[in-house]
Amino acid sequence: MQGPDLFSRPRGGRRGAALSLVFASILLAGAAGGSWDVAGEAGASDRRPLSNDEPAGADSPRDLVAAAEEAVNEGLADGKSGAEAAQAAEEVVSRSGDRWATVYDADEYEEFRKALDGEYTGVGLWAKRSADGCVEVARVRSGGPADKAGIRPGDRILAIDGKDVGDLPVTEVLARLRGESATGSGTVGAGSSVVLGLRRDGRTWTETLRRARIDTESVTVDRDSDGVTHITVARFTTGSGEKVRRAVRSAPEGRGVLLDLRGNSGGLVTEAVVAASAFLDGGLVATYDMRGEQRALYAEGEGDTQRPLVTLVDGGTMSAAELLTGALQDRGRSVVVGSRTFGKGSVQMPTELPDGSVAELTVGHYRTPAGRTVDGVGITPDLPVDSRAEERARTVLSGLGTPS
């Protein structure tokens, strides 16, 4: 396992926020679902083709890649653009029955690659679905385009570029803010404009923003007056695991840690393993199979194994975040509080197609240290709660006491 995982939602809306877990080589830190807030960052690492010894067969990934390549070549021969050729490959992949398989055109893949280092093109706001079903601004990035325009948390987003967003999933709203096309025609970059229709306190207005390159804040650390350290990991981008480890090392002696993975859409598996190493003294983090070969991921030694720890999760906790949650739960290191996680535990292998687009196909699945399957099942919390989860988590943390 050399790299990241790529998170992708099941096919249906091809773009917007494609979410698929890749253990081997690429990252998309986006989001799947419409009820939890995300910043809408996306990214990817190096490309790695399927190996030549991949077994052939009617449903094998190797045969499916060959069919996708043929579709791309035919499209290019017919004078289609790269994005149109990638769409043709996506249509082939969509008929495979592989729930997590997808195709990214070259422009999208480049955006994914940039986000591997924790940056994205956008307007600097987080969105969520409000209790009454509207799309509203959850948070605004300080100094970003939205902040400079005076947009505030709680503002309702009514339209993007004149098109109503009321019935769209939040993931699609975020994709449009980033400039990603839902039709597969690529992305637009920094400096491009987007017009938002907004409402606040009964007043409706439009605001024209220019997209910019924005650094993500994947890890935030807060310390309560009682000494509890609250570590929120929004996604696992480059360096996020080490940030978690530093936060744990600098926490007050004997005080607890609240690890908040709610809405964490996954990211780099290597970073999730580093984060696990902050709390474990070595040992197994997860196992996975790749083309029939069993492999394992291990934590580094000298982690803090005594400090009280509670992990917060919800239905937006996905992939690498589920891997970390399962490891801490199975190893008896953390009490898990919240609602059942998303259930994304399949392994995809990416391969580059002739036009520079990338196809991803499922080649295996990972399991927790106790051998539990995550894909399609998720992680069940030790204390399932649907509301006031953070309050309950703090109560549990206070009851864990101070290690002797």
C-alpha cells in the first residue's frame, strides 16, 4: 500500500463529487451525501496502471479497462474531445456492475492531484442541508472569495449561475461552486467567476465571486477550559496524520482527547495510519486484499496508549476515516460515539486511458483488525446517538477518568 485512497460516491451523478476509495494510488477528498457540511476539496496522486498479471475474465478489471480504452480510442478517432471520450469510457464502466468504478477526465484528475497537497479551486465556503431542506452556508473560509464578499454562515444558497439548487444534493452544489461540470465537460480554474443567488433574513440578492486556489484546513485543534483537546479531521490530506500526532503529544498530561471524524470523507490511507499511530503502540491497523493477495497496514510504535480517547463519527465518516475508527475500536483504544458510518471499504486500482483520463475499478476490500468488513456495512458506534452527539461524547470522555 503506497498511497492514498480515493473516495467516490456510487455512480449515478457522474461528476460533482465523485467519491471512491483508492488504496493504491489516487485521492479524491470530496464528499458523498447531502446532509453534512464539507468544503468540497478534491485531489489525487501518482497514476499506477493495472499490473500485467491481472487475471482475465468476463468481469475482470483488466478486461473492463481494455473496453474503456477501446471506447476512448473510438471517441478520439471520431473527433471527440478528451472529456467526451472520457464520457464514453464512463458509459462502458457504468454497465460493469461495479458500484464504485468511475472515470475521471484529464482536467478533473489534475484537480485531484493538486488537492493531494491540501488545496482546491473554489470560493471558500462550506455548505449543508438545513433542517427545513434548504442549502445554507455552514462555514466561510477567512480571507476567501466568499468571506471578502460578505457571505456569512446561515445564508441560504438559492441558485448558482442562475440555476436553482434547491433539489440538488449538497455534493453537486459544492461541485458547481468549484467549477466542476456535471456533464463531464471538465473543470474551470482559478479566476473564473460564479454567480450566487443568496437569501438572508428575508433579503434576496446575487453575488459574483471569482474562484481562487485555497489551502484546506484538514485538521483543527481546540482545547477546552477543562483541558480536553478536540481534534477535528475534515479529511486525510498530506501531513494531516502528523498534525494529529503533534496535537496528541502537546495535549495536557492526563487529559482526554476528543477525535472528531464526523463528515470526514476519507483521503490518504497512509495519513490515516499515521493518525492511528498517535494512539497505538504499533500493531495492526487494517488488512486488505488486492487481486487475491492479503496485505496489512501497521501503526508505528510509541503512540499514546493511555490517554482517554473518544471518537465521534456519523454517516459522513467514510473510507480512510472508517479504517481509523475501526482500528481504534477493535484495538480497545477508543470509545466510538455517534451514528453508523457510511460503509466504504473497497479497494480501487486506477489506470490511465489513452487520452489522459483515469479509470478506477474495484479490485478488493479492506477489513478492521478484528476482521470486520466495512464496505456496505459501516462501523457501528459503541454508543449510538443521533442528536447531541458531542455532548454525549464529552460525558463519556469525562467518565473514562485519568490514567494512573
